[in-house]
Amino acid sequence: MIIHDLPPVLFCRIFHWTCPVDLIHYSWTCKSAYAAVQSYNELAFDLNKHLSKYFSEDEVILLRHVLGLTGALISGSTALQLFERVNYPESDLDIYVPEVYRGFVPECLRDIGYRLSGRPQILGNFQDQADAGLASSESHQRGILGVYDMKKKQCGTIQLISVNDVPIKVILSFHSTCVMNIITHNAAYSLFPHATFQQHRSLVLKTPGIKQRHARQKYIERGWRMQYRIYIREILNPRSDFHACWRSTSDERCWKIKLNPLQDLPQDDVEENHWGISYTDASTAKICIAHLKTRICTDNQAVSRHVFSQIVSSASS
């Protein structure tokens, strides 16, 4: 019997244990296989389901509007779990917020029942620092200004990470490549998908931090192999995720999962960002920034509360 002739509940279970590249290849075999894989993808990469620990479906729409209005990004283990199709029960939701919006985003979350928990951690340690390998002094070097825990009864913890620059600049300073995945209001992006999800390899990057070993160990325990150096043939291979070249978030090496479109929101600014990987003589990797773009209010003020109130009223009507 052909896989796609099975009941959906069965072929979805089989597809769950199939690596992304094999799923793509299988979908090319015939129209029925393509339809089956597309049906599975809609379930496996459903953002509403993925964020159900934190939000209702209507609240996910509100969150996406907030991300679109502010240029904030979801990253850390939450973004990785979406691509990997797994669930880490102990993880939090990390949202990287431009400093200009650090007052607006918490207010939006308060409107749906979240409250600040404990004192804000200004340049301090935080629970999910293992995802980014951040400690207090290194946080400042990478653009982290503060971390704010927000909690809601019977929901997961949200960590708002205030940054003084473009959020993706902080993400490009993570300890290794396996955690360089982001979710915007329009799509999810994995920057090194073949190495991360097909090969379960993570290239260790030259970034400051005394807690990097603990951060990497966390992902070793989750199944990733850390590579401190790679061979010159891979550095020079144009098909490798770790090829020494300039990159962008919209290039062919990235894995993009489009979300259901929302009206009245801009395109993703992240697709206009450019960076590259460079190597020392010892084949130690480092991310180099070429061009980063973000959306900042022209009047230097956060988005109006009235705007979000209109979104809330529209979603609940």
C-alpha cells in the first residue's frame, strides 16, 4: 500500500518521523503524494497549535499584529521546536523586542491577561539564556538591555527581551547555528536548515560569553552535534550551509514557512537583512554583519495604544 493511500492519521504519524528533505522528495513523486504532504505540513507547522501553551487562536492573531507593528521576533527554542516538530515542555516563549517598543509590547500582553512576574532583569541572567548563551556582561555586548518575565495563570511563561538594535542582530550572536531560527508576523525562517534539521549539526560561533558551554550542552542533550571547526572543503562548498559567503534571510539556503496572511501588515523586514560567515585560519567561524534593517517609529514614539485597541476590538467582534 502507498503511504498517501493510508488514513490521514496514519500517514501523518509516518511523516512526523520523516526528515524534511525526504518529505520534499516524496511530495515530488505524484499529485496525491504532494497533497498528502501539504495536508501534513498544515498540521505540523500550525502556529496556533504551536503557541497554544501561551495563547488562544484569537490571541495568536493579536500577537502577530504586535510582531508586525513593532518588528519584534520570536526566537530561541520556540522557533526551533516549530521546525523540528517537537515540544520541550520546560521551555519559555522568547520575544525579542526593539527598545522603542519595550513599553508597548507588555501593555498588549496585559490586555490578554499576562502580568509581569518578579523584577525585570536588567542585563542579568534569565531562564532561557541557554538558548542564546547569554550572561549579564555578555548581554550588553550583544545588545540585550533587559529581560522581562510575563506570566498568566495556566499558561506558559513569556520572556520579553529588550534589545537596543535590530532583533536579528542579537540572534546572529547566539552560541551556535542550531538556534538561529525566527518567527515573524508573516513567516518562520531557519537560517541554517539543512545542517540543523537534516544533519542535526550546529556550527559553534566565535561569540563572547562564559556560559556558552552550558548553552551548547543543552542542545547536545537534545540531539545536536556541536562542531567547533569544519573542513576547508565544506567552507568552499557553495551547497553547504556553512559555505563562506554573504547570506540573506530570503536566499535559497533558508527554510521559510509562510503563515496564513493577515491584512494591513507590512512585508517582513528580515528578508532585507544580509550577513555572512567568515573563518579564521583554524576554521573557527564568526558571523559578519553586512546590512540590517528594522522598522522604527519616525516620531521616536512607540505604537499608539489606540492602534492595538482597534485590533482587539476587530478580533473579538
